[in-house]
Amino acid sequence: MRDSFIELRARERARAILDADTFRELLGPFDRMKSPWLPLQGVVTQADDGVVVARGRVDGKPAVVAAIEGAYQGGSIGEVSGAKIAGALELALRDCERGRPVRPVLVLETGGVRLQEANLGLAAIAEIHAAIVALRRHVPVVGVVAGLVGCFGGMSLAAALCSRLIVTRQARLGMNGPEVIEQEAGIAELDSMDGAEVWGLMGGEQRHATGLADVLVEDDVGAIAAQVREAFNTTAPPRSEQVQVFCRRLAGIDPGHPPSPKALRTLWAREGEP
């Protein structure tokens, strides 16, 4: 019997990834790190602004986990929540530069930038991107997208920049969410209520098959934690440094008749690619 990772809240997800009894939260709810902008617009704040940052250990090594709470404002990133993630990564970078490696893990459950704090959120996301790129010169940066919200907008770029990205079948990953695509391009382009179509386009299995995610794992706490530990043993370059591979793959796909994830895996396995 599996224990669902998807059903956990952000704090429990962070605790599940870290080694037992090593979880120590930084800037938690009692520190009252709230958005100053949401009350001005009549939006109820959350005391940790929807991001849990915790230090601990992964496989016995120092680690930091930043987990986004998808149940609060759709996991959107504003000034405070973005600063918490960027700050955690920058502190990990400082430790790495001083010869004290810290293993960074991002648990991404987010619709992207928080519209009520648009420019401030975008600036924070840019800082997150820069920190990931700087950090991965020292240690792998591991991302996890499990579900139910998925990972969209500027934070989908953060996922793409990770050294290793772990997804479940229930995960979704894309620059734009299905509702946004339907709103902007029309239902003929994408019916956001058609689950099979949505997951066939941007679901975890499809993203793994096309190489946009590295590991496809079942929705199980133990399995995901094990894959996070294993991800820190990777020596493969991040996907964002493998541009030629993806350009070649895209050139071989007929957009009018896209192959299934199974067909893609068979095709690229035949080419000797992962």
C-alpha cells in the first residue's frame, strides 16, 4: 500500500523528503512573513506566504527544501514567497562556495507569478532562476512536480533549469496552464475540461517521454524520497544545456500527428538516447 505524496501539504512534503528527524523549518508561520500587498486588495494572507523552507539532511548530507503550498493562492509566487525560495538557494550557494555543500530541493506546486504582485513576483522568480544556475555548478539542484496544481508560468522555467526533475503521472508542466490556453486561444485549441487531452499534452508521463522531465515515479512518499536521494548522484548535464538533443527531437515530430509517450520512448531508445 502506497502513501500518497500528492495528498500531503507542503510542510509534510518537505518533511518526507528530508531524512527522519532532521526537519528544521526556517521562517515559518510564527515569523509572520506575510505579503504586504494582498490585504490592500482584500485578499486574506497566509503567515508563511505559501512557501515552506526547511533545513535538514538528504541521505545524511546537509540539504535545504523549499516546498510551495499549492492550496494557497494556487501556489502563486509573490514578493515574500519568491524571496524565501531565492534566499534559501542563495544561502545554499554561499555555503557551497565556502566548501560546505548543501543539497537543494524544490517541490514545485505552482501556477507561476501571483497576479496581484505581478512585477515583484516576476523579479523574485528571476532571482530564483539565477540562483539555480549558479548553484548547479556546485551541486545538483533537484526539482519535484507531483500534482495537483502542476507547475506553470515562470516557475516552469525554474523546473527546466533544475539539474534533475522528478514528476508523477498526475503532474502537469508547461509555460501556460490549460485554462489560460483555452481563454487566450479558444476551446478549439485546448479544452481545459478534457483531462485526457490536457494530460496527453502536458502531463508527467508525456513530459518524461519527451525528455523534459528526467524521472517518472509513482505517487508514493517513499519512492519520491528515494528518487530525490538518487538524483544527487547524477553526472548528466542539465536539460537546459542539451539544446541540440531537443532541437533534433522536435525536428522529427509531426505536429499534426504527435506520437504517444510510449511511441516517443521507443523512438528515442532506438536512437540510444535517454
